[in-house]
Amino acid sequence: MSIRFYNTMTREREAFEPINPGEVRLYTCGPTVYDFAHIGNFRAYMFEDLMKRYLVYRGYRVTHVMNLTDVDDKTIRACAATDQSLKEYTRPFIDSFYEDKKTLNIIPADVYPAATDHVQEMIAMIVILIEKEHAYQADDGSVYYRIDSFPDYGKLARIDREGMRSGVRVDTDEYEKDNVADFALWKAWTEADGEVFWESPWGKGRPGWHIECSAMAIKYLGETFDIHCGGVDNIFPHHDDEIAQSEAVTGKPFVKYWLHCAHLRVEGKKMSKSAGNFHTLRNLLDEGYSGREVRFELLSAQYRKALNFTRDGLKERRVALGRLDAFRSRLDKIAGEDAGDLPAWAATSEADFQQEMDDDLNTQGALAHLFEMVSAGNRACEGASLSPGEARAVLDLLDRLDTVLGFLQAEAVEIDPELQDLLDQRQHFRAEKNWAEADRVRDEFSARGWVVKDTSVGPELKKLNQS
């Protein structure tokens, strides 16, 4: 069975067939770096990571480009309130984005092009659009895309062409669906832009948001590529504007498959600072949750379904991860060095997992089969019916599935030398049956925020907020 994706352009599930067999070229809209990325942003980045991981699992070679929007209305407004240059202002948010991705075990893209490093490519595209009469210069020096020059304008969002107002201009980067008008490709400099500008054939100014992604996607992936992703809020105007610009320049289809994830809600409400439910990853880590738990929660619903992100959900993921870890521990005690054949229950679960993931990345179904396998495996362990070779084969299977999910293995805990010395002391006291001193050391661990769990294969040290 082939992978099937829901293509926003056709509104249908389609069998995935890349342009070049075995190769996938993927573009994903990255962060606008005027602030720290929030968990709504990471819902999209997580779905894209899952898709890329699954394509690799199924044998494809993926080239992934994710842009960094470091110049647009938001970054300029935010930067203007400081004494920093645009690069100085956005750098900490770019760095934190990379750190957060690492915490969430998101595989890095192959290229992270920043908009400010590709202005000349954007200018070159705008020149072509003017030459082909798809764009025009306004009296103030700004350049606008003439939407009535592109008969298919709005085809991704299925905009009613009767509502289009060519000749009327919208110069903000982000606008509503009912503002269907000529949009800015190049924005002439104003005093509010401060020191943020580039020289161009139309005077100093800076690019509009939409032309940025078109220029960078074409530069790194070619005039037509396989998959473009984002949140549903990107469909219009951003992705429709990308299509209009790119196809008007090249005369070729821009993207074969468009994939969009649904909105994330927090505690049943739209996430907003005024509602008190606005979360960055850092907020959640400060509350004691782990990147592994957040990743699991963000992948718990199929990407096209709205996800209600809750603390109760995070606690449920913690319990489920504890169950997975306990199962792994049982297998480790049985497993030999060499893998044998997979038990039938595990082989069935692997096939069912793949079938669900082939169906437009149905993580809910895939996870259900994963935990069915854990239940079957625990019964096999309890019944002593699992051979060392089979146990090793199941562990290998979990590792293969983790290349897709990215949260099946416990996060590595780094223990500093002082903690290791304490652990060694406790083991020494236990060996001498000096339980009072062993308990004293255990209490010292607790005071430092750690818990010691004694197992048949030795002590395990975990943070108190971990399962």
C-alpha cells in the first residue's frame, strides 16, 4: 500500500508519488522570529517532522528546507522598540527556536534560509513579475501583485473570484480572506522602518512576506517540488500568494502536494495571552513537563484534526511513557544479543502501525496499535513465552518505530560526578545492609529533586517530575 496524503489543493486523499522516484523535496514555513515560538507553532513543526520521519522510514530520501522569517511587519515593529539592529534583535529568538526543536527531538532541516540573506533573489523575482505585467509600481515606490493577471488566483483557498478587488491594494503582510486585493511584493521605506531597508530598482525598501518563501523555495528546491506544509492559517493569503507569484514567474506548477495541519486549542480555548493559556515550550518545561511528554501530546491527534492541548493530557502521556519504559525494561532483562524472529503479535502490530501511518499519518490509530503491542508483549513476558532472540527483535522494532515517533526512548539523564558519588555511596550502604544510611542518601537525592528507583538490574536515577 502506498502512502496517501490529503492534498489541500484537490481536497482529496491522494496516493503519494514524488516527482523524482525515491526523492522528496519538502518546504515548510518556519518561524517569524519576533518572539519565542509557542506550542501552536510547534504543533505544525511537529506534524512536519513526523511526516519527514515517516517518509524516511518508508525509504524516501528527503531534502527539507524551512525558512526563517526575520523581516516582516512583526519583526520590524518589535525591533523598532529597541536600540538593536534587526539581526541583533532576531538572533536570540532564532537560537531559542533551534534549542526548542532539539528539546522536542525534531530532526533539523537541511537548510534554514533566512529572508534577510535572500533579498536579491526576491528582487529578481519581482523584476520578472513586472516585466510579465503581473506586478506594478505604485506612486510611493512600493510594488504590488496584480491579482487579476493570474486567472487561478485563490485556487488553494477556493476564493470566490467575484469578490476580488484588483486595483485596490493591501500592504500588510497578514490580512483576512475578505481583503482579496493586490498585495505588496516590495514595500517602500518609511520612517517607521528605521534602519531596516535594502536598495532596489524601486528605491530603498524591503520585501513583502509572501515573496520571501517563493524566492527561497525555488532557490533550494527548484521551480516545482513535491510537498509544501504549514498550518491552516497559512492557506490564505500566504500560500495562495506564493502560488500566484511563483507560477507567474516560472509558468510551471509550484507544488504537487499541499498539506496543512489544524489549529491547536489549549484547555478547550483558542490560545491567547489574554485568556491566560498562551504557552511556550519554556513555560511548560518550567512547570516540570519534559520535551518528550510535550512531543507525545502534540502528536496524539491526527494532524488535520484540532488538538486540545491540556495539562491533564500531558499527565496522561507521562503515565503512558512510563508504561513504555517499563515494557522496554522487561524486554532488556530477557533479550539476548542477537535478534530472532518477531513474535506474531509484534509483526501484526508493525503492519497495522504502518497501515495507519500510510493513511494520511493517522497517529491516533498507529499509537493504538503500538500500545496493543505493549499489552501483548507484557502478557508474553508474564507467561515466560518470549525467547531472548524474540525479545531483542521486539526491542529492535521499538527502535524502528521510534525513528518515526521520536518519543519511545527515555530522554538521557546526565548525572554530574557529585550525584554519581552519592549513588555509589548508597549502593555501598545497601551492600552492607546499612539501611539507615542508604535511606539518608535517598532523602538527600529527594531534596535535590531526584528520585532513586531500585530495580533488579541496579538503581535508576530520575528527575522527580519524570514518570
